[in-house]
Amino acid sequence: MEKPDHIDLAILRTLQENGRISNADLAERIGLSASSCSRRLDMLEKSGVISGYHARVSHKALDYKMMVIVHISLSGQFAKTLAEFEAAVKRVPNVLVCYLMSGEYDYILRVACKDLEDYERIHRDWLSALPHVVKINSSFALREIIDRPNVSAFS
């Protein structure tokens, strides 16, 4: 797909405000026919510009009151080492985000946990058992300032 035009950006902006809006209401708000709006939505989805729809659930409401930023160093950066680590970290249920990094650490994770004892369990049972890990550095978030679901480039 080509770069989104101003109509696509209006659709995306509206969906970021209300992902549950009906196609008819979206079309009316953007100034398109329902069928034209539906075609554009389909193209945005198929091209990967829209990667999905989901409910944003509060971690605190589910009793996950702590966020831990975990820096991980591996024994090497061979393709097999990275692939094995990445396959294993995807199975850790409390890992919300995992990034391959440049710099001092190989990966940065964002881990949700209920309390310090829960993080100790996650660290012991999951993180320490990940393949090729040689160093784990954990930092505890004191307060969340911002957690945007999307880039606000459409405003």
C-alpha cells in the first residue's frame, strides 16, 4: 500500500479515538459512503497499517500493580542464540514487551507483576531459565507517566 492519504489518516485518527465505531458512523464522520469507507478499512487492514483491534485492559484492575524493566545480556549474538532466546521469551506470560537492542544489553523487557514476591517468582522460574542468559538487570517502575497505545502522529 502507498503512504496513507489524508482520508486514510482521518480514518485512523477516528479509530484511535473510538475503535468500536460502526462503519456507517465512521463513513459519515469522514465524509465517505459506507462502501468506500469499508474498502479503505479493508485495504488498511490487509496492508498492515491497522494491525488489529483489541480492548485495552488495565493491568492494575487485574492486580498487576508493578512494572519491571528488565535488561538481559546473552552469551552471544549468533542467529541460533537469538532465535532460541526469542522463542522462549514469547512463552513467558508476564512479558508484555520484548525488544532486541543495540548497546550494552541485548534485550529489554517490560514485565507485569503483582508485587515483589511475584516478580521474584517470575525471575526465578522464567527469566533465569531463558536460554543463553548471562546477565539480568531489573529496574522497578515507580510511577507510570505515559503509556500510549499508538503513536499520536495522526493528530
